[in-house]
Amino acid sequence: MSLLLSIVMPAYNEEEVIETVVKQWTDLLTRRFPTENTRLIVVNDGSRDKTGAILDQIKDLYPKLLVVHQPNGGHGNAVVNGYRQAVALDSEFIFQTDSDDQFIADDFEKLWEKRSKSPFILGYREERYDAPARLLITRILRLSIAFIYGTYIMDSNIPFRLIRGTFLRKLLAQLPDPTPFAPNIFLAVMAKKAGYDTFDIPITHKERVTGTVSILKWKLLKVCIQSFKELAQFRFELSSKVKALKKPEPVVA
């Protein structure tokens, strides 16, 4: 059974908000696609709190919810595993967001309206509510991508993106192994360098009031350096990988 849409959502230590977020996104699926096959795939990334238990408790209440448990492997690892689940379910479209209740589900429509225009569509946080260190690292990564690849992406790591399933399958096949720390950055770079318009649509970003930030402040600089090294190394592989992505994607009505 193929799906029209799968939403991929990694979760780590979100016991205070996970049921609220699941309800928001399953409600959107039910309201927006009442007659279509859709799923919300939540990947519990080895949470140490009650996130996993809550997901198991509520999954019967939300028929569109698919819960995947995995040992802690980090946000990027959970995202990629969620993508692979969605591709395996033969999803025509795959949307990715986070479980921290910092986004508004209704903003999904802004990306969905563009689905026939590009196989890879990004939002961007017009006003971002994050710690100053995170904002600085985002700017550094943005400049790093421009310097290394000669392309500008407003918010390359944003967890608010809509990807056509056939295109994501090809992107995942070209993703470096082992999985990079921030795979969404690599997917965005490959899509952009393959000549697709990512649109960079402004969306609302809310202040985080619950849950656990999975990357501690003192690790952020290390993460930034690691990501820069991974991006620089990938530069030498990019041209051959992009060739596999340039075949035109089918037009979707």
C-alpha cells in the first residue's frame, strides 16, 4: 500500500510535549487528507525519559501514528532512519519536522502548495528562537556552504522540508557513509547543486518551552568544526553524486 504523504519526526526526551505534537500533526493529516493514506513516523532516538513509553501508550489512539524505537544515535541518524522508513512505505511525498513544538503545523500548507514546482522544498525560520550560540553556528554553516560549494541556502538544516519520495530515494543513495552529523545539510546541498529550486519559504519558529536540547552548548563548537570538515570532504564527491540527481522528476499535479 503506497502513501500520499509521510511525516518524519525524530524525538528525544520530549515527554512533556510529545503527545501534544503528535496530536497536532495527526490532526493535520486527518483534516487535510481525509481520504488519503498518510502516516506520522515518530523515531524515538533512545530517549531517557518517558517519551518512548508515552508513544507506545498513545499509538492506538492515533491510527496514522507509526512509532519506531532505536538506540540513541543522534538527531541526524534518527532523521535518516525515518526517511528510510518513509521511502520503504512507498511515500509519494515525505515531510520532515521536529517534535519540540517549535513549529506550527498549519505552515505545512505553504510548502505543500509548491509540491509541483520542485522535488525538494525548504522552509526557513524568518525569526528564530534559539540560543545565540546556535544562531552563530547557523550563520557559520551558511557561509561555509557558500564558500565550499558556491551556493547559498537560507536555512539548510531546517527541520521543515517537503521532499518527493522518488527524489529522496536517490538522495539517500548518494548520502555519505557513515551518516554525517547533520544529513539534512547534505541533502539540501545536493538538491541545490542538482539545479532544483528549494524556494526557502518563511515559516514561524516558536520559543522552546519544554523538553531537552539534544546538543549541549559546550558541544556546539565541536559540532560546527565537524560539520565543516564533513562538508569540505564531501566537496570532492559532490560532482559525481549530483549527476545521478539531475534526471528530471515527474510533474505532480
